Amino acid sequence: MERRTIGAGGLAVGAVGLGCMPMSWAYSGSRQRGDESLRTVHRALDLGSTLLDTADMYGPFTNELLLGRVLKERRADAFVSTKAGLLVGEQHIVANGRPGYVKRACDASLRRLQTDVIDLYQLHRADPEIPIEETWGAMAELVRAGKVRALGLCAVGARAGRRSGTRLHDTTLRQLQRVQQVFPVSAVQAELSVWSPEALDALLPWCAARGVGFLAAMPLGNGFLTGTLTPGEGFERDDLRARHPRFTAEMMAANQPIVAGLRRVAGRHGEDVTAAQVALAWVLAQGRHVIALPGTKQKRWAEENAAAAALGLTAQDLAEVSRLPGAQGSWD
């Protein structure tokens, strides 16, 4: 698979990584099977999808434990990215950016992942009670201690931006400017997909201008852009899409023209090319610093996603995708 680099240190990873969250969190709990997930991770590594993206809150903790079983055997094959800064309660999720907590969280992640170093340690969300410089400074100390190789920031404050009417990632950009003064940012993770392209406006150019890697989360629109979801079919109660405004039967039906457009482009590249692969190839075409992170818990989808790295979209294809109708329905 094509390799791309993250940050000034030139950390190399496959252009398509593996989002591991669905194996333990947020999607269809009844379909989460440990053995199948393990096979999926192994297959992804075989295909060059070396960046494994997880977080301590996924499960919580069980996702890191699962990956630790793979890393115990194949640490040299993987680029491990995990996150800290969010605590999961019974009915809520809260941010914790206290320096002491972040350091303890890192040690706990290292134990669960069965490794002595985390390749990319990301701040999942900023704690509104703690200056972000203090949190980032504690993370920088982890790099100097040899426990972490590079630091990343997830797109914090995006929902607040939507509510206030400002640009979606204005809060994130301000925080990036602040933490850059403390220790270099190697990667930024934010949503980017055909139906959620907002990161193209300012966040992606910010990363490109500074040699910062961009990790494209949800590049398949939580599964919608694969064309495999049926409007009105419904979701399990623990599936985040069951309460998502864009995944009501009405909105899924209204957004079908987006999937139809992806399928048209796919058809020009061969009968085996899928809408999902076109959606991923579009993400990768947004810059050499972009790494796509589709999430899956099934080996067949990991194989399909990895193959998208070799799909070269033409200028005509990219123009056609850019003309697809915008998504209908709120994202929050």
C-alpha cells in the first residue's frame, strides 16, 4: 500500500488505516465478536493498513485490550494511535485534561496495548477547566520520557462551532495555535468525507502548510457512503446511529443521491469497484498528508477499504464528486 508520512518526524503509515472503535464501542453491540475483530486487525496489517486507531474510552478500555493481543505478536508491523482525555460514566462523557491524569492514562494504555511506546498519542477532547497548554505540556513530557513518539489533537470544539454559527473548526484552529507553542503537533484527527467536507475550508490547509498529518475520521459517513445501509431498517439501541438525525429513515432516503453519484463514478472503474472505495479515494485525493481511517470490525470491509488506496480518481471523477448534492439533515 502507498505510504504517507505524519508530522515533521516523517512517521510513515499506510494511506488507509484501520479505525478500531466499531469493534468495541458505538456500533451494533450484538455484532461485536472478539475473534472476528482480531482477524480483521491481522488482515489489515497484512494489507498495509498499519495505522491502528483506538482510544482508552472505547469500551471503555476493551478496545485497547483487544489490540494488545495483536500487538503482542506484531508490534513491528503496526503504528499505534490511541487517545486520552475523556472519561465514560453511566450516562455521560466528561473531559479530563489534568496533567497527572493524562500521565496515568498513558501508563494504563501502554499496559493494555502490551507495548512500551505509543506511536501517536492524541488528546481526545480539551478539558474546559484546564488550560490546554497544561494538558499538552504533560503529553510532551511523555514524549521526552520515551513513552510516546508523537502527539496529535482531535478536532475539539466542533459542535460548539456549529451552534455558535462560526466556522466549524475555528475552536480547533485556535487550540492548535496554542499547543504548537508548547510542543509540535504531528497529526490532527477530524471528520472528513464526501458528505461532511467542512475540514477542507481551513483545517486541512492549516495542516498542509505545517507538515502536519491529517487523519480523516468517519470517511465513510458512519457507513452511509458504503451504500450498504437500507433506509428504515433501523439500528440497535446501543448504535450511535439510532439517535443520529442523519440516520432517520427520511434523511437516509433523502441522501441517497450522494450514494448514487459515488456508484456512477465507481462504475467507470470496473464492476468490482464500490461506492465506499470511491468515497475513500476522494478523501485520499485531498492531499498527500491525508490518511483515511475507516472503521470496521469485519475482515471483508477491511480488505475493501485497503484496496481503495490503489484507486486513482481522474479529474473528471473528482469534479463529479464535488458536484454531488450536499447532505440533508443535521449532523448533531
